[in-house]
Amino acid sequence: MEESKKYNRLIIILSVAIPLVVAALFGVKLDIELPVFLPPIYAGTNAVTTVVLILALWAIKVKNIELHKKLMTLAIAFSVFFLVLYVLHHMTSDSTAYQGQGILRYIYFIILISHILLSIVVIPFVLITYVKALTKDFEKHKKIAKITFPLWLYVTISGVVVYFMISPYY
């Protein structure tokens, strides 16, 4: 129990710093042209993260703890990679406006806003869940994972949906 407390400050710092740094970097424009178009790459990264999360759930259900641990670490790595690509895209490109009309416009913005808000909310959940596993506090790990998993899964899936909905307007 004491061991996980030493991580609390880091979890708080990262949970606040990541959204603030991302927001600040959106205001920075780099005058460079990237050799690749990043949105399908970071959407693909989100899709792969979705698959990895589902495989990690399966791994723990069949009690393959080592595979579960590796897959969850991989899911975190993919999420960090996604975030780096996403920020880089927005630092090097103008934002694309959604041009759909009617009910699709409302659906798009509902998904987009919930995706953005939950992507911020999920950060401390992921970090706490991971730390509970690292510190072998498996009862609390399981308890919080029941909240973390569906949030994180929604964020990864909704990110892909948002990409497909806006992609005709790039």
C-alpha cells in the first residue's frame, strides 16, 4: 500500500500536465511539411490499441497474467504514440472543420466532445490501474480496471469513429 502512495504525486502531475501540454502545443505551429499524412496513422494506432485492450481482457480472463501485463504495457505505449502523432499533426496542419449536415453533424459532435472529455478523464484511471498492478495491489487493480477498461475502450473506438466521420473533409 505504501509503495503505491509514492506514485500518487506522479499520477496527479501527469493527469494535469498531459492535457495542459497538449492544449498548449495546439497553439504552436511548426512551419514544416511532414512526409506523411498523420490522421490515418494515428487513427490506425487507436484501432490497434482497441484490439490490444480486447486481447488484454481476454488474456486476463484466461488467467494469462504475463500476456495481460505485456498487452497492457503495449496499449499504454500505443496511446502515448497516438498522442505524439496527434499533437504533431495539429502543430503542423490547420484544423479540419466537419462539414456534415443534419443529424450526422449532431452525432459527430456528441462523439467528438465525449471522446475529448473522456480522453482526459481516462488518464488518471489508466495510471492508477497500472500502478495498482505494478505494486501488486490486485484487488484495487481489478476494482478500478472495471471502470478504466470501458472508458479507455470507448476513447479508442470513438477516436476511430471521429476519424472516419471527418476524413472526407481533409
